[in-house]
Amino acid sequence: MRRALVVGFLAAFAACFFAGAVLAEPITLTYSVFFPPTHAQAKAAVDWAKEIEKRTGGKVKIEVVAGGTLTKAPEVFKGVEDGISDIGMSCFAYTAGRFPVMSAIDLPMGYPNGMVASQVANEFAQRTNPPELSGVHLLYVHAHGPGLLHTQKPVARLEDLAKMKIRATGYSAKVAEALGAVPVAMSQNEAYEALKSGVVEGTFTPMETLKGWKQAEVIKSTTMCKSVGYTTAMFVVMNKAKWDALPADVQKVFTEVSAQWVRVHGAAWDQADADGLAFTKEKGNKVIVLSAKEDARWRKAVEPVIAKYEADTPGGKAYVAQIRGLIKKFSAPMKKK
């Protein structure tokens, strides 16, 4: 009898021990990032994951899979919805037409830098909470500094750009077309070889790609057209079922860290732009600043792109007005410095 009690006690103890061990297992998540592992934004994603792990006391472990090896850039959002990855980062613009509200961020609004663009993009997404994002849990949004023109041949006037084949995505394609170029859609992963082989003659992209994606090696000139500077908003989203299954305290950590990381990405974008400018100058490439008269011509040329969005999108005028207000809001502190 005593032996049976001892055996029963040991069995119960073992069951509790192993149950505790199972409960102590961390929550493991995969994070698909389209940037190459060496890119500053991929590194920011890794740091975000580490911060989540740190603040949850090891309850969460996140495996960052960079370079589009888990899901390609245009497939990241759907991959998160379908559970191919638990978390994903990519561009709204890579899935044309799917994100009508969020595409307003990408209009040529004259973004001054990545810090402002990231804060504008994230606050706009949080305020509007568009139905197009209802299939996932939105963690945060960030956006690059002003998209500029980088070409094989120098472009100092609109006439120089006429009929040139320019790599562009989303609204940057509409900007290229409004300026007289021929837009060619492709992701950053494809742009280097396309520029090198002559499939395209230039690209609309932020300065950071000249170093981050090595594109300064395959272009010869940059046109500083900041007044028509568009951005590309990038989402960080999580599978809805995975989010709903997280304990409340873990969800709180995700929310807090994500809010903080908007500025981390913004700072990384601005540093990367500065590095890209330095890198292209080292390569001996030209940097052309438009004259005031020419700059005004470019601004006027892209106005129909914004007007068409306002006319075609329900609530479009309100979205554009809201974004303009947010640009002023987040630019103001920087102007005081």
C-alpha cells in the first residue's frame, strides 16, 4: 500500500514537472523580411525581435528570415494571412490595388526625410485602421525618405526624362509616368540586374538604395527632386490567429516595442540615405539639383497624380488632407532644431 502511494506520488510529481516544462517552452514565431540580411532595415527588424524577446523575459523567440527566402516581397502580406510566416515586413506597393487607403501614403507629397515619413505613415494607419488590413494584426508601419530619380544618363530637365524606362512601383510608377517616363514595375531585389543589363535606364527610389542595394554601382546620376519626393510605406503585420493566441502581457510588449520602433526605422532610413549619398559620390556619380524654375515644373507635372487619387478613392480628399497635416505636424519639431 505504502509502495503504491509512493509510486503514485512520484508519477504525479513527474506529470507536474513535465507539464511545467511544456508550459515553460517559449512562443516561437517566424518573421519574413524582404530586405537582405545586411540592410539597415533588416537589422532594425532583428533588433525589434531581440527587444521583444528581452522584454518578455524569453517567453517569445522570433526567427527573422531575411532576403525574401521565406516569402518573396509581393507575397509577404498574404503569407502572413495564410500562416506561411507568423510576422512579415514588406511594401504595400508590391501588391497594386489591394491597399487603396494605405496607398495614399505613397503619393508624391514632398516628404522631407525618413523620420517624418515613418511617423506619418504609422499614425495614418493607426488613425484610419482601413478594412484592407483586417485580415492581419497591424504592428506598425514605417516609410523611407524621399524617393528620388537615379539614372544612367543625367536628367536635369523634364525633357531629359522623356520616354526613359524607369523602374518604379505603386505610386512611384504614376509619378514616373506623369513626368514623361515609361514606368517598369519590379521589386528592389530585381532592380540591380535590370539596371546593369539595361532593361531599365533608371529608378525612382530613396537615396539609401544606392548603398543598401548597391545600385550606385549601376547608375551614373541622381536628380535631387525632393519636392515631388514620394515614399513607400512598409507594413509589419502578424498573423491574426497567432496574435489572438498571445497572452495579454505579451501583446502589451509587442505593442509598446512596435510603437517605439517607428522612430528606430525612421532614424535608420535617414542614416542610410546619408550613407547612400556618400557612397554614390565615392563612385564618381553626379548629383544634380534642380533649379527653382525646373523644380516648379516637376511639382506641377505630378499634381494630377494626387488629384486622380482624390477623385477615384472614396474618402481620398480627406486622406490626402490628413497626410499633409501629419507631414506638417512631424516636420515642425525638426524645423525648430
